Amino acid sequence: MSEPTAHHVGITVSDLDRAVDFYTETFDLDLLSEFSVGGDAFAEAVAVEGASAEFAHLDADGVRIELVAYDPAAESTETSELNRQGATHLGLSVDDVEAFYADLADDVETLSPPRTTDTGTTILFVRDPEGNLIEVLDA
């Protein structure tokens, strides 16, 4: 058996251009590539009849973030609480969470201002334009 290695973290979005703009502008991530995938093999692999998708790969200091917009798009989930089974979030570290928070665009939604936990880590949760959660924490 071959040993698995991490390849990417995937985030499904409805508007790929808006998501790419958010991640490149808010987090200064580099856009690595954009591409489309379709056909029977892809639709069967993702178990979505007739599926095709547009992809964007971003670099987060050596971690590849894959943004993907599917056609057909599924209904979005209404619940995004972190304590829900199956909940996911992306974690990105910055040198100074407080400074990052102060520089956020006014339209970026946060769950709260930065908070320092009892472990001494300062964290901040923001939502991307699709409602996906990103944890921002001290490097």
C-alpha cells in the first residue's frame, strides 16, 4: 500500500471568481492555476450526474487550497456552526491576528473580534463570501 501525502484542501463555492478574489485579496494567496474538468469519469467519481466543475488552486505557504464550482450546483446548507458533525473550516496563520483583523475590509464577516484562548492562542473566525469558515490564528 502506498503512503498517502496531503495534496490539497478543497472548498466548494458557487461563484469561483468572487471566491478567488476574496482569498487572493483578503489573505494575499497566490493563484497557481485555473482549469475545468468534466466528462463521464469525473461525474462518476464525484457521484453527481452530468457534473462538470471549474477549479482554482491557490498557494497558502505550501498548502494548496482548491476552490471548486460545480455544475450542476447543489443546494447550499443553511447551517455552518462549528459544533455540527461534519463541520469543516480552513485554518490560516498570520503574524499578528489583531493587525489582520484591523485591516479586514468592512464587508468581511467575522464571528467575533480576535480572542485569546486559555491555551494562549489568539484566534479569529471569518466567513468567505460563500459562508465557509476560515480560522485565522497566530503563526
